[in-house]
Amino acid sequence: MDDKVTRTRILLLLLAAAVMAVLAIPDMARRVFADVDTHGFAFQTFPETPTFTPTWTPFFFTPFPQQPFVTPTPTLDLRIVNEITHPQRGDAISGFTPIWGTAVISNFTRYDVHISPTGAESWQWLTTSREVVRNGVLYILNTYEFADGFYDIRVRALDRSGNFTEAFLRRLEVRNAAPPTATPFPTSTDPNQPFSPLVIVFETPTPTVTPTPRFRSFIPNGQGIFEPQNGDVIRGLTPVIGTVNSRTAFNPFERYELHIAPSGSSDWGWLYSSNEQFWQSQIYELDTTQLADGFYDLRLRIVYRDSNYNEFYVTRLRVANGSAPPAIHPTSTRTVPRSPGLYFPFDNIQVSEVVDFIGTTAVPHLLRWELYWTPSGSDQWNFLFSDVKPVINGYLVRLDLGLLPADSYDFRLRIVRQDYTYSDYYVRNVASTPSTPTPIPQPPGR
């Protein structure tokens, strides 16, 4: 009997010890994890003196708090955008209309532009480009090539494997018979109209470095013709002042050649050649009495030993031996006036893609000057660019004519004075042709 009582007491003591151990586990956990870096996880905290209500379910208790579920940070949505932003569905257009938008895809290789009569899905190819365009001009549509009506435009961006995405512009109305209201030209109250998409804008903070024209007269402190200058009026014996020399010892100077042609033509006639080098000195004396009055261009070609050469141009020189020279203002530092107008490009010239426009806009009481373009023979002038700064024999604007279909175009420079009178100067029949791509060298045997 005593043995049973003893065993019963031992079991009760063991059970009591087990219960006390269970009660001590939460407090032990709190103490153990109090100094642990949780790295952002939120553990439940316990009071200093936990209140415990004993139950008889020792096998189903949860001694530690549940670990919270961490939601992963979502990744950014980097979807490829392929869209046409302008014009919009149902818009009416006429003339030459830029199609604005974005053409891009992963592993981009090119984009194609097609047109179809609305709903016909009879797609006609318009252009292909291998340049990624983001919110820019995808194509300039020549609506004169299509009958008035409704059309759909499709821009397809292709990747290297031939997969593609497409963007559509539906129910675009071509309406040349009754053109929609055109974008207003610059006015006296608002000369800063948006530039044409043909204008290449250099987004350098002011002051901006003037780009070097492709058809330049001289390099500052370097080669070229310094006198006469573009647009000068010349008479009698006119000295040609310039620098002709070698720019590098690895390709020595061989000779220089001077040619003349009626302005805008390519009928260059030889004037003079020499193997002598000059630095800002007279390289030739032009006898204008041997020429009929009119406009002429000079070309200086500096040839090197390997037969490569540099060229410099002076354009729109006016030979005026038959008229009296103008009176010289007492404060003038030059005996020859520099007339306003466009010096480059010339009439009847053929150009490719990017073209620098050179001219003079400085006149007394200048308000602003404006540049326009139109298909040759048409009077549907389109605004290009406007500025209020006078330019003397310098760079006006750089245009990317590669955005236009291959054709001939006329350009008009309008110089507006403060009394709102103006003078117009024209360049006619500038032929824009696409450049020939440079062939990619191929390994032998292919």
C-alpha cells in the first residue's frame, strides 16, 4: 500500500514539473529572441508577467508566434511601347503629314510602315527603317500620292527572330480637295511656333556651339576663303584671300585649285592652280570684267599627296560691273555690302539627307526671319523654322531632308521688319535623294 502511494506521489510531482516547464517556455522564448536581429520580421512580444490559464491540451499548444508572410516587391512593368500618337483616328490631313509615334521591340532589327484603304487590309509598303524611334517622326506621308478618302496606317516593329508587334491608325482621312485648317504660321505676336520635324534641334544648353556647315567657306584660323564672302557684290579686279596649306605632316600638301560656276550649277570652270602654300594671303585675283553680270560661286579645292582633298565654297557672289557701286556708310568697315538671302543650298542642286542652310538675315529694323518649304512648283508653303537673331553670312538651320520622299523642293526665306513689311528669297528645285548605304564587308567565300 505504501509503495502505491509513493509511486502516485512521484507521478504527481513529475506531472507538476512538466506543467511548470510548459509554462516557462514562452518566457524563455521571449528572453532568447529579445536580442536577436530579426531583419525586418515582426515577432509577437509578451508581457513581463504572462497570464496563463491552464488547459489540458499540452500536445496542441504553439510555443512560438507565427512568422509573418513577406509579400515580394513587384517588378517594374517594362512593356514595349509600339504606337502611333499623331495624327489621331478620324483626323483629316493633306499635303505632307508627319506620322509621329514609337517603334521599338526587344532585340529590335527594323520597323515597316504600311498603308491600306480603311477596312480593306490591302497593305501597301511605304518605308522601312533600322533606327529605333521613340516619340518621334516615323514617316512623312505624301498624301498627294493617294486619292481622297479614308486609310489605315500600320507600323510594324520586328525583332531578330522575325517576331513583331503592330500599331494601327484607323480611318485617317486624306482630304486634299478641301484641305483642313493648316497649323498657323508665325505671327507678330507669336514668332516661336513649334519647329517642323525636319529641323534637327541641338539640345545643348545655351550658349550653343554652331555646327560646322558641310559647305563652308573657311575654317576659323585655318584653311579656306576669307574674302570675298557669301553674298558679296564684286566689281573689277577682286582679290581672293585665303589659306591653302597642309594640315598634317603625314599627308603633305600637293596643290590647290580654284574654280568658278554660275550660282547653283555644277558647271565648274577652272581659274587657277598652284603648288604654293599661303596663310591668310591673296591666292588669286579675279578679273570680274571677263564675266557677265550675275551670280557666281567659287570653289577652292586643296589636294594632298594621296589625292584626297578638302573643298571650300563662296556662294552667290554678285558680279555688278554694269551698275554704280552703292554709297558707303561712314561707319561701315567694309567697302562691299553683304546682301541678305540664302547662299546654300543652290538652285537645281542635288542633296542627300542632312543639309545645312547658310545665309544672311541681318537687315535694318529686323523683327524676325522665317524659313518655309514646299514641293517644287507648288505654293503650299510649310513652316520650318523662325528666329529673331540676325545672321550674317552664317548658319541658319540644319534640316534632315531624308524624312521627305525623294523629290524636288523649293525653300523660301522671309525676312520680316518691325513695320511688318518683308522680303522673300527663294531657292528652287533642290533635289532630295536618299543616301546610298555603305556595303557591309563580307568574309571571303560568302
